[in-house]
Amino acid sequence: MMFAAGSPAVTYHVDNLRGRDEADGTAPDRAWATLDRVNRAELLPGDRVLFRRGGVWRGQLRPRSGAPGASIVYGAYGEGAKPRLLGSVSKAGIDDWEPVGPSLWRTAAPRYLEAAPVQTLDTRRIYVHVEGGAAVTVDGSAGTAIVVRCRSGGARPNHVQLVAPVGGVAGGDHWRVRWTWVGPRGTSVVVQLRELGAPWRPLAPPMWVPVGGSGAVELVFAVRAPCTNAQIAWMLGGALASGSDHRLERLEWQRVAPTRPPPFELDADVGNIIFDGGARWGVKRWAAADLRNEYDFWYDPLTRSVTLVCKEHPARRHREIELALCRHIVDQGGREWVTYEDLALAYGAAHGIGGGWTRGITVRRCDISWMGGGFHKWREDGRPVRYGNGIEFWAGAEDCLVEDCRLWEIYDAALTNQGIGTNRQCNIVWRRNVVWNSEYSFEYWNRGAASVTENIRFEYNTCVDAGRGWGHSQRPDPNGRHLMFFYNSARTTNFVIRRNIFARSVDSLVRLHGRDWTAALTMDENLWFQPAGEGVWWGDERVPADRMAEFLRAKGFDANSVFEDPRFVDEAPGHYRPDPAGPGAAFGAWAL
């Protein structure tokens, strides 16, 4: 990135209560208000964006890149609690839920008012794009209806795209599209609002609708980015039966206004429901028929609604109800030289901080909690894979530091660098972090024979009670461990695990899987404590806790490690301070 040498860095302020996005942000009394404004800012290397302590923001932070020696900083100002960035939608209002059966409640659909006259879409301007061997034609010559004739529907959604130009849209607007669909019923398809022309940038979250039928369809797009030339695209590939005809009639396009301020839409998979700050949580099910027990819930991607089992109105029983959405709270893919400090991230169903191909990332004194659970993919055995991690460096990552952070209630790994394909994971330091109640405290794997992993240091971290988090009992693969080293084919050197406390886990303290780790990994000067059960799972060999020291030392690990109770004198969440006179005093986050 090029920037003017010696150009003065600017500090911007963000205040969700008193800020205004129209302000210049350069002082607390001229603060911005929203994450959207922060994401739009044309920041330069060295600039700082500071969120008011005690403030709360919902949505996603998409940082800008800095430069070596001039990172862009996202931090805090003022006094009080760390600024909270939430990846959830609150559904704590009485009007947020409607009864749909005995002990069953569904999130109420958003309501809208007309904000502009209805526009009737001219079907003579609607066209079809086909590829991948599909054979589809359209006839919109009447101007009020369009007929889609399918000889071969293709195999993938992009193979048949029905496209309607709609003109300009503004960020923050809501637009409603309506039509009547006449034709044979089929599978569900995605409808997109996107930019006209490559790279076909999405302007709003995609919507799902069933193909065909004989009724009216209505969708509302929440526009995230402005565009002067937008289009609606029905991704019909693979969904139309050969020889079928479909007719879309009375196509209407109208700007509408929600009856209450966003965020309120469940525009991504809901991976968890957190009640009253974590006093209770939901249990995700994958079909309406599976809803049986109290707090079971199901997210329907077609209607973007959640159905919850609760014996009484959820908002009468609980003060806070947070529905965690499946997107990273900080999406830093491709970013370089960024620092996050003194922030609190919570209630996201993907990763807290995630994204691939990064460099020069520093995360310092951040709290990350209640993360993961959103749908990722289906396994070959039919079981779901769910997100997510607290802090993840995916694929290529270099020159990164994570220190003095606290992470808890993470569905998968609190801390991880992992990847697939050819990449480099180099010079990554994890130190003085405190992790508890996460499935894994630290996870590593890198699959790619041409990939390189080197100079990774995990040291002076305190890791407690792996597998005791919210997600363990509902995982298809319960695997509570502090260190999880999966199959790894990358050339791996100078990977050091040192001076950490690993205390108590549901399954084992460490799992080393998929290769001979003796040449790739250095583990020494740690404190290990597992009062009973399994200590190590190495390949196919499971080693009980009382043989762990002997086993690891025979493998060339932990010659100078201690295998004793750290004797925590303060087990308050986030502390886990060992007795200064005990065996744990020289280990973990409090040792330096």
C-alpha cells in the first residue's frame, strides 16, 4: 500500500449513543455512530478507530489494511467496560415471538411500510444467462409477465440466471420484490440483489425461495452497499425440470421502511441462542420434526425464522435473548498490518476474528466469548459441520501476535492457525492468553505438501476446562481437548509449545493425529494437570493421565514439564491465577 510519507495519522471516534455518521469522527463530540460508517471509512496507515467504552455495536467489522510500522488500530477510548461488538440479533421483545403450537414459538416476521410508489418491472428488459450446458429461453414480450422454458436446467445454480435490472439502490435501504410464480414445484433457489457487471458484487444478503407453485412471492432485501446499477438474479440452475415452463407475473419493485430500526433480520444461519448473558443456551436442531426438548431450536433458511421450544413466552421468561448469526464479527480476509485492542466480541455463530491470507495482525487485550455453532457444511456421513473459532488465522498468515486476551464458551477452537492448499503460516505468537470452557484451547493443522508452517510459538497461556463449553453436548464429534493437532502435511518447523498451563479437560489434554510429530513439534516446560481419565491421544494410542508424563518424555517431549495441580487460588472466570507458592507459579498467563 502506498501512502504519503509523513502524513499525519488521524484518530477517529465511534459512539453508538451520541455519534452521527454525518460527523467527521475526529473528536469524541464529533464521533461516528455505526459500524457501517467505520467500514466505509477510507483509512490510511497509522490511523486509529476508537470505540467508546461501554458502547454496543451489532454487525460486522471489516478492517482496512495499514503498512509495516503504521498499522491501523481498532481500539477503545473513555472509561468503563470494553466496547462490545455483537454478532447477534436481539429477540427479547414481546412482539419478537409468535405462538405456532404447544410450547412452540417462532420469531415474528419483520414488518414494513411503503416508502415509495410501486414500480412494475418491464419483463421486456429481463433476460436469461445460461452456461454449463443449460438450455433455457425466456419470453417477456408482453411486458407484464415472463415465461421461462427449460430444455435442460444445468447442474449448478449459476448455470441458469434470470436477471432483472432494477436501477439504483442506497446503502441502508430496504427494497421489496413481489411476483406471482406459476409452474411445477421444485427445489429452493437463491435470489440475489447484486451489482450489474463483474465481479457481480452482492448488495444484500441472498434470499431463498421455493421454485414454482401458483402463489405470490415476496422478498425484502436489506441493502448493505450503494449501487447505481443493480439487478435481481434468480439462480435457477439445477432447479428447473427439463421440459418445464414457468411463468412469473406481476413483478413489482418497491422501496419499503421497517417499522423498527435494524438489525432485526435473521439474514444468516442462527447457530446459537444465548439467554440472559449465558445463563441458558439453545440446542440447534436441523429440522422442525426434531424439536422435542426445552430450548431446542431450528433455523429455517427459507423463511429466515427461528422456531424455539419454550413452555412460556420466551421474552417473558428471559430478559436477554441473543440469536447468534453465522458470520465473522471481524472479517479480516486479505488484510495486513491491523491491530485490535481492548475490544469485546460476543454472540457470533462463525468466528470472532477470522479470514485468510493476513499479515501483521495484532490482537491485544480482547475478550471473545459465545462464539460458533453456525452451519458450515454437511459431512459425507450426513452429519453437520458447524463453525467456529475465537481467533483464526486461515491459510496464509505471517507476522501475527495474539496476547493478553480472554476467550471462553467457544464452540470449536479458541485460538487456531490452520489451512488447506499451498500457503505459509509463519511467525505467529500466541502468549499470555487465558482460555476456558472451549472445545479446544488451541488447534493446528495445515494440509498441503507444498505449504510451510514455521516459527509458531504458543507460550505462557492458561488453558482450563476444555470441552466444558456450551457446545460440547450438541456436537456430532465431541472432542474436548486443550491441544488439537489434526492431520498435517505441511513442512512444519520450530513449532514451540512452552510455559503453558493445561488444566482439566473432558476428553484428553492433547491429541496428536495424522503424522509423526516428534520432528515437527517442541513441547517443554509446561504444566499439565488431568486429575483422572485420558491424558494423551497419540495416533491410535490413548494414554491415561497417570502415564502421561512417562509417555511424552519417551517421545522426546516435556522433559522439564510439571505434571501437577496448579492450585488456582482465584478461579473467577478469566483469572485462574495459580498459588504463587505452588507448582504453577512459573507457568501460564500470570508468570510474566
